[in-house]
Amino acid sequence: MTLNEFDYLAQLPGGEREQNWIRMRLGTLSVREGITLAAAAQADPPEDAAQAISQLQSLDEYRVLLDAGSYEALGRRYLLNDTRMPVDALPFADLEAVGRQYEEKHPGLFIGSCYVQYPDTPPEPVYRPGTALPADDGWSVKVKLASPAVPEGVWFRLPGLDEYGDESSTEEALALRELRVRRWDECALVDAQCVLPEAGDLMAQYSGTVADLLYDGTQLGYVLEQKCQGSPHFMERYAAALALEGCQSLKLVLDISQNLNCYDWMQRAGLEESGRQELLNLGVTEDQIRTCGIDLAGYKAHLLEKEGYTPTADGWGFIRRNNNEFYYQFSTSAQTQEEPGMEMQ
């Protein structure tokens, strides 16, 4: 299977912006996504670009079982991974029958050496013509690696563990197999992208250190997934801190995620009420506030800027650096000082 097999998706009926979105998405399609897309497109061939976009956005809902490219292999994999059947009993089992039984309960399709299991319920369309194109998210870093056997390279996404927690079906495991290598140090870094532009030029930062990039990319994936244990407005606050520090390093991106207590925020949505409270605390009455027609939000914004706050670029609110100590785990203080705008105390 080659990714060129999917070029036809960008030629399906649809608008130019939809077809361009598909081309860009296919340009970084990972090995796992390619296997899944092959099964999804065979099971439900998209008729237009909108359906293709929805299908590309639902690939994580499919389960990929490695070393399960036949009924016998599927039966063996099921018994080894999902039951307590002893290994020495496998030669006496009807593995093909077990594999067919698995297919009956979990319909899917054999793609190469894998079995792609369909979602329990058909994925809902996530895109309709005329609406905003969906974001290509659900990953932290995309990496393209090449090997002597596959010099053109392949893509995979981090973090790579699938939703079932199946380590044998991770993006990394499938990429290693496709590259025909066992270790990352046998590969060369061809390209890398981070979902956060503040991570900077990954090729420059990690040239010759593939393992470090995979580790840091995986850590960022966990940060984005956990969102600081579900902290309210995490992404808005995180983005504001990254922008405030002029971040252009993945290691610094990770360190900032661990030091969000070093920043104070004020959400713009609360400025009016906060401005009212400021005036009431000074002895101004509600009647005087109404009579004067004071721009309460503008007044509070003025006070915040006097206190060292900076408006966020997205208009979400205001941020400032406080005096809490910044702890370094991934980057170093010396490296951080080279970043524009960084004045760690």
C-alpha cells in the first residue's frame, strides 16, 4: 500500500478549499492512518470531498490489530492478547475458527498484516459543505523518518498509543515495521511538525536526536490530553504564556506547561464586573457608576496594564509573569534566556 493510492480523494467533487485540505492532510498521513483509511474507504467509499474529510477525521475511531492479517493470525492474536490461553495450547486450537468468530463480533477488514476493526457505531460526519473546515488535531508532533530500506520515509504521529492502550498497534510500532528497522537510531529525521507553532523549528532542534524528539513529542501529547488535570481555560492560558515568552523551542514549550503557576491571568469576559467592584471598593456608588456611563471593562483593562498585564493576542484576556520560581526540567535557564522575551526570575 502506498499513500498515492489515496490521491483520488482530493479529486472527489467539492470546493477548492476542501480539496486543498485533503491534499495537505494526505501529505502527512501516518502509516497507521494509511492502514485505517484503506479499510474505511473500502467499507464506505466517500462520494465527495466533504465525506472524505469526515472520514479522515474519524480514523482514530478504528482499531488496528497488528500481526492479524488472516483469520488464523487474528485468532492467534486474540487468544494471546485477550484470553489466558497458554501458548502451548495454541497448536491444538482451531485458530481460523476463532478468527472468524472474532470477526463476527468485531467486524473489520484485513489490510496487509493487520486487521482493521470498525467502530461499534458508524462515525458521525464531522464536516458539512459550507461550514468551517475541521482542525487536524489529536496529535502533538508529526515525525517523518527514513531508513535504508525506505529512503523516501514515512510519517507517524505522537503520542502514538491507540485509544485501546494496545502497545502493539501504536503509531511507532507500525512505523518501525514499515521502515524495516528495530531501533530509532537506524533512522534519519526527514521532517517534523508540532501542533503548537511556538515549538519552533524541530528539525534544527533535534537533528540527529530522533529519540529525544520522540520523547519530548510524547510528553507534549500527554500535556495536551490532560490539560493540567482539566484546568478551566487551559489552552487559552497555555497559549498566552507561550506567546508572552516568545517561545520557539519544544523543550521550553514543555517547561512552560509545568510552570503555569508562574503566570497570572484575567479573562476579558470578567472585566466589566471586576471594574465595577474596583469602583465600589473605592466608595463609588452604583448610581454614580450608572450615571457616569463608565466603560467598566476599559477601566479594568487600564488598571491591569498598569499592574504589568499584557493583552493576549487572541483577545481572550490579560497575562503577566509573577514572582513564582520557574523550574526547568526539559530546557535550561541559559537556553531560556536566549529566547526572545524571556526574563525568568
